[in-house]
Amino acid sequence: MILFDTQNFLPDVGGTQLYVTGLADALAARGHFIEVFCDATSAEAAARIDAARHYPIMRFGGPRPWMRWRKAHAVAARIAEGDVTAIVTDTWKSLSPLSERILSDVRVLCLGHGNEFLQAPGGVKERRMIAALAKADILAANSQFTARIAEPFARGKTRVMLPGVIPPAGASREFAPHAPTQNPKLLTIARLEPRKGIDMVLRALPELRAKYPGLIYDIVGKGADRARLEKLVQELGVAASVRFHAYVSENEKANFLKNADIFLLPNRREGTSVEGFGIVFQEAAAFGVPSIAGADGGTGDAVIADQTGLIVDGENEPTIRDAVLRLLSDNELRNRLAAAAHKRFWAEFAWDAAVARFEKALLT
């Protein structure tokens, strides 16, 4: 039996939640017995998620320290029953409270995402992370970038394992080329924070609108940066082209992706915040939508430069503008990149393909 010990699980929203839930679902679909121990969330939403699955999900609520202790105690008790062969933790934090003794006969795979490893050296948190990861057999880094910054903490246990992705609703294995358009649709789906580079896309819009007056830029997501971005829209005079959408359902998100001409996330590093991979790039690829990504962090594993999309300097507005114009003015190029992104998604990232690399790591 494979046990999941995680703080992140649907119906909570985010890339890590989709990643962990998708991995549990994919392993279960391959015939493995799965049990999930996770944090509590909205009872009504959780009931819908749990009812759709054929493996037990135990959710723990209450004040955070008490809840974390209860969950760790329950995980340890379950392992002590003797039939748990492997455990997956969403981060080092879920692994930390489990003792080496209880994990001695269990294969431990801990997922690594990126941001958590941008820590100042020599601090208490660094020591806690090193101690926690010493109990793992594998730190599954979601990109080569994450593997590089994680290695000082994981010390020889790091392995690059690109994440699997749940195919969005309505995505097809058949590639459908996009026709040329004079009213292009640009799309960003992200938590609204500076490192996503949305502000740089907005700054590029005046010149983009000069050539494509009917252009629409949809921004999907919530976050503390929204007020700043809305103010920038007004200052730039591009309100007619920009539409903000806060929370959307998975079906609505899929509809945005399906209808986009270009997916934009020109990410950059902000302090200790960086894009470790970018699952949403692959969600766009599932619909055959090419991406423009920032060069920082691990996005080079999600978007292959000049093969499945374009990589730009996320701090340089002109390079973002020029990349958008390049794709919009060259339909052959856009469809070539889109077709390659689409093919790569279904061959490497859709969970029915991706699960084999995790299965091998957990069972051998």
C-alpha cells in the first residue's frame, strides 16, 4: 500500500494540490492500494472530491499545531500496522514530524517544488529541512533548476522527476491548429503576485493593441497583486483589452485555455519566490496552445525554448512584446510550437504516461 501524507490535496486550489491528487489518482488507476492523510478543507467540497475516488481519504482539521500532530500520529500508527510499502509526502514539512524508526522499512518519496529551497544558509529552517530530507529515499525535484537548489538539503537523494498533469476537461489527444486571427486572445492563469510577470505583459499591451486593436488579455487568478495590476491597467489606458477573472471552476479554466491563442507567464524571480516548474504551461499544451515563459526558475523544463514555446527575459518588457508579436504574425510558427507542445504533453505529462516514472521510483 502507498500512503500519501500531504498538506495539499483537492479541493484546495493550486498546482501542488493538482499534482498530489493527480499522482494519487494515477497510482490508484494502475491498481495500487492508496490511502491519503491530508488537511481538512471545506466539508462540502471535500465530500464531492472524496466521493469521486475509490481510495480512503482521511482529513484532519482543528488548530494547525494540533492538527499536524494528530495527522502525524495517525500516519505513524497506520505505518505500524505493517502493510505500507511506500509513502509520498508533498513537501519536507509533512515528512518532518515522522520518525526515522517508523519509516525504517518504508520507501519514502518527498516532492520538491522550488521555492522552499531558496533559504538563507545556516538558519534553523535549513537544519530542519536537512534533518527531514535525511529520512527520504528520493527527493523528486520537479525540474533541473529545483534539483540544483535542493541538492544542498537533500544531499545525494535528489532526482529530477517532471510532474504529471491532470488533463484539463475537454482536452483532446487530437491536435487542432489555430487559424490566423486579427483579434487574438492572450491568457495568463496564475496567483496574482509580482513574480508571475503580469505587469510586464500589461506594459506591452499599448504597442500590441496598436497592431491588434481587438486583442483581449484574460487574467485568471486571485492574489494580493490585483490592486496594483488594476491601477497599472488604468495608467496605461488598456482597460478595454484586459479582463480580470478571480476564482473560476476547472471547467471554466479549461474553456479559457481552449480558446487562447497564446499562454503568457513571463515569470521572474522576486526575492525568495521563483517558479519551480509551472504546471499551467502543460495545461495549456494539452489544448495545443503555445506558451511564452520567463527564463528564471524551472520553466525551461515546462517550456522547451523554440520547440514548444518561447523563453523570454521576464524583466524586459520589449522582449515579451516582441515574442507575442512574433507568434501572432507567424501562424506557421505558432502552430508548429503548439503541435510540439501538444504532442509532448500527451506523451510525457498526462498522468497515464507520467505515472510510470513515479511507480518505478516508489517500487524499486
